[in-house]
Amino acid sequence: GNMTFVFWVSPKTLIGGNNYIIYKEFADDSPTINEYSVRLSNSKIIVKLYNQTGTTSVSVISASTIANNSFTFVAFTYNGTNVSIYINGTLDNSTNTNIVLRKNNNNIALGFDASDGCVIGPGVGCNTNMTLDEIKLFNRTLSSDQINQIYQDTRFGYSNVSTIMGNETINGENWTCEVTPNDAKLDGILENNSTTIG
């Protein structure tokens, strides 16, 4: 189905093209055929999706390069007809596809190096040399405005701010915020406020 991944990545010294940031396992746990993956190769982001049988794939490669030892904001979206890469909140590259992704309950590996015979699994010791932060997976395709806003909300480091975009609301909706103050010992009195979008 539709999905969006967003994350910050800071690569260190990377060797080869099998430096996976995100790797969704296929049924056979193959390091060469997966359900979908995001990897770094020659300082570029490569997003690759496989169809339900693993026989057909589509790839999109970033036009921009990712610098070593510096955090870069990356997002990729899939909506059933397009795969898109965003770098620092801006659309970087996109390609059309009609691939229907395989749906399974297999693991998602983060920071995985598939070179030199490494296999997926806990305790294998095939971690790639990069730092990942603020990783988020959405079960829907975010708009370019939403992706840019996440970048704006987090570009100065960790933030608990999450700005709602105008296209996420509908006139007449009632939005409520409830806050329970806490002084690290006791909960205070619940406070709430409602507003109608209009």
C-alpha cells in the first residue's frame, strides 16, 4: 500500500554500494531481493521496490549527493503510481511505476550492510557505518508540503513540534487538545481546548 519514510542520515566512511538505510525483508531473506529498500551508493540515495513475486523492480536514484559526516533529511514516498525521493524537504527525483508491493510481516532492518556475505538478522554484526535519526514510517503518502514541514520542524535537531498542514484538515472538523501537566511527581488537572476548523 501507500507509504512514506522520513529520516535523517549522516554517513561515515562507506565502502561499496550495499549500505542499506532501510531494508524490508523478502520471504527468502535474500540480501539481493527484498520487498523494498533505501540504500546509499556513491553518495546517492537509491530507493528500490519489488513486485509481489520479486521478479520485477523499480528504482529511483537521487539527483543530489549525500555528504559524509553531515546530517541530511531524506524522505521517500510510494503511492501506487509514483516513487519519489525528497532531500532536505524538496522533491529531488521521482519515477512512475505500476508495481504492487508484496505484503508480509517480515522485519524491517535499519543500517544494514549486505556486502561480504552478510545476512539479515539480529546479532550478525553487519551494521553499516552511518548515523540515523528521527526515523518515521507512515502508512500513507505524505504530500510535498507535509514532507517539507517535517523537515522544517526538525532541521535544528530533535523537536517535539509537529505542525499540521492545511490540507490535513477539513472545514467543520472539531480538533481537541488535552494536556495533563506533571511536575515529575504528580499529575495536575487535565486541561483541554477545542476549536472548529473553519
